[in-house]
Amino acid sequence: MICYRCEKQILQRKEAFSGLHKACFMEWFDLKEETEFDDVIARESNNNPGNFDDINSSFFHGKFRKYSAKLGKQSYLLKVQQEEYPELPHCEFLCNQMAQKLGLEVPAFYLIRFLGTLDTFVNRNFMQDISNASLVHIYHFLSDTDSFDCETIKNIIEEKTQRLRDVEKFIEITLFDALIGNHDRHGRNLGLIQTPSGFHLAPAYDNPSYLAIEMEKLLGAIHEPRGKIATAETEEPRLGDYLREWRRLGHVNVVDHWLNRTNQLKEFLTELIYSSFMSSKRKKAFVSLLHRRLEEANDIS
């Protein structure tokens, strides 16, 4: 068995703790003593709240069993492996590694084997560190007539946060989603943190690629998942569409910087995929998608 933290063999059963060496588990979660997750509560998400069914419907709804839990004094969200989609936790872990390398702000994330049985993707609850704050999903700022598109959401973020960097972060999220094939950035997978001093963009959460749930027998096909957030030209955008849209809206420097950095990291990201905990066929499909998306982006730049 491989430790998900240090990626070395766990040689003796007594050394294992939630899919890691005991020492690795304690170091990763910053614990002073061996502790199990407790206060575990099943969380059932509302797939289609209110009048925003289309923009809030999640393709990944039901693919994970989600739980909140405590470890020591900290709160976490656990997304537990499902029999039908056994590689989803490993893929979301990889996608967050890629996001972090590309400079996106993501909540602290982990991969464990919960109770020594079920592989589980873990996110730290980023809201617990901010006093008098609430997470407001982006759809709450939309009127019934608003489109769920780049320009509308950009204007909301700009107006509410008054921070250019938050707008740039949103742009980078859309580009990253298109790069990895995350087609599920719906109205509850993007949010603003509200505090007494105002709003700011929340870290990027719920970041898996569509390829995480594709059946193994179809992984050899040329998959081209589309983005959830529309552009002025299409409701099914790919990476090239987002690049054109953000340039049209005056964010050429942000786009060019992101593309240059991503091109520079192409080999690193490729190796990261190949060294991930996914199966060989899924790794190959992911690398193929990554390379196609970058080729598409470079062809129009």
C-alpha cells in the first residue's frame, strides 16, 4: 500500500492510518496526537434551488457521498469514494494539485483512505478561519433575467468586491476549468465571502475534471467537455472560447500571463498526471486532454 502523503510504501499494517503512515497523517493535518475524524454528518446538497435550476444543476450531484467532520478542532468536508466512480477522489486531488501549481487559491486538500476502507477526498472548511463571515453563492447575485456568462459574473465580482485581483482570479478559474475539463462550475460552485468590511472572492472549490467519472471503456475516445459558464459567442465554451472572450472584455494581459505560465508548466503538469493515483487509462486520457487544450489555446494566441 502506498502512503497518499509521502508516496512511499507502508510496509507494516500497524503503520497505516487512513491510507497514510501515522506520522504522515499527523504531519499533514497538523496534529499533536493520533486522532480520528469524528462528528461525521452526511450532507445532502440541494441540486436545484429556487428559480435557478439551469445554472445550479450539477453533473457531479450524487457522484460523491459528502460528509462534514471534525478532526481535532478543525472542520473538514469529506467526499467519499462511490462504487460507480472509484477514481473521483483521486482525480479531484490531482486537479487541486494542478490548480495550486498554476497559482489558483484552493482550500487545503488531502487524500485519505477513510476508516482504512474508502478512498476519500478531503477539503478543509476555509470559512472557519474568518470571523463574522458567510459564503454567498454567486447565483444569489443574479436576477431572473441575467445570463450565467463570463461578462455578467465578472461585473458582479467587480461591483461587489471592488478588487481587480478578484476579477483576475475568476478569469483564471474559468481558464483552468477549461484546461482540465471541469464542466460543472455552476451557480453554487463559485462564491463570494461576505464580511463586515465587504466581499471578496472565495477560493476555487469543487474542481474535478469530467474525466473522473467517464466509464473506463470510453476513456480512449476524444473527450471535449464544455464549460458551464457561457461566453458571448457560445453556451458550450472550450478553452479557446474563453481566451477570446476575456480578450474581448479587455483582459489581454491576464490571459497572456496565464497561457505563458501554463505552457511553461506543461511538462510538469504532464508528469503530475502520470504520477497521480489514477489508473493508467485515465491518466492517458487526462494528458491527452491537457495537450489538446494547450494546442488549441496556442493556435489562436
